[in-house]
Amino acid sequence: MLMSVLSPQSIHSSLWLASQLARGGTRGIDTGFAALSAELPERGWPTGVLIDLLLQQPGAGELRLLGPALQSLAPRRIALVQTPHAPQVIGWRQLGIDASRLLSVHTSTSADAAWAAEQILKSGSCSALLFWQRHLRKDGLRRLHLAAQSGNTLFVMLRPLSCAQDASPAPLRLSLMPAAGGIDIGFVKRRGPQRDDPLFVSLPSLNLLHHASVDRRTPAPAAVGSVLSELVG
């Protein structure tokens, strides 16, 4: 007698084969970039978890990448903790985000910043939390990940690319490197198969509303310019 083979998802939604992306019952927030959303298990940015964005350099295009998702969460507030520079109203407005939605928190120590981020996550008072942090101990990362799981906040940590070598409880870790016309996204960790080739995403300039994404296997030369100062400095 032949035995039927059950798919992992038929046993539990959190199970998947190593050769396929995990597909749980919860759909993430649309990234606004079709090629990127297709590469993410939740078909978008997951909520209620820690997301690690690992930057080759500040201003690689991280805020323009997150812009469509943040815009879709209106009118709820967006928390910005430890931004490298003061938020600029004009830049955020060009991303389609009203500056009145922004809650900027800056502390004198990294420990205080982590505590503030944890309280924001536990309170559920903001639809999204962006937390800039260079280094954080493993127990600190676990605390933040657990706090995120208590709600549905879109929680993104923005850290240097060197942190990719450190362990993290984040189920999604992406590296971002500037490229001509956009960024190259590397999949450091996701619930699914390893992808060795970066995904090129074309980013809009700050005075444009339209954007597109292309799965290009041969990345363009890296761009030198940075737009971070137009948004947070």
C-alpha cells in the first residue's frame, strides 16, 4: 500500500520544507516592491517580530525601501529611536509620510534607547518602530524580539553590516548595499531556502512617487551618493 505524503503546512502552518519559503497564515505588510515581497515568507514585511536591516553604509536607501510600507500604515504613528540625525520634514513628506505621525526618541545611552524601544513595542502605541543601533547584546535582542511578539508593530532595527556575523533571534535579516539606481538586497536569514544572489531593487528618487523592482543577477556598480541626509539629517 502506498502511503500519501503530507505537506508540512498540512501538519502546522509554521512548518515548511528547506527548499521552499515558509508560508504561514498571516500575510505581511506589502513592501511596495513586487520582487522583494515575492522573496519574503509572509509576502511582505512581517509584523510582531524583529527585522534586521544590515547596512553597508548609512543612507543606502533603507528609508526609501521602507517608505511604501510606512505610508500604508497611516494614520497611526511611527516611532524613530536613535536616528543618526534629526528627522527632516521635507524628506519624509516626499516619502508620502506626514511628519506629524513621527515620534522621535533620542537618549544619551544605548541601554536607555533599548529600554525606550521595548516600552514602545509593549504598549502597541505605534504602527512601526525604526531603531538605529550599532551594537546590542544577545539578551537585549531577545528582549526586544519578545516585546515585538506581544503585538503587531512593524519593528525594524537598522545596524551595520558587520553585525551580520552576530547571532540574532530575528527571523528576517537582510543586508542592504547601495547600487546605481537602487540597492542590492542580500538574504542573510529568512524562513526558507538560502539565496546567494542579491536582489536588485530600483528605488524612487525623493521627488518621484512611482517605483519598480527588477530581479537582476548582475548588480550595477555601487552608487556613491547618499540620501540619508535628506530624511534624517
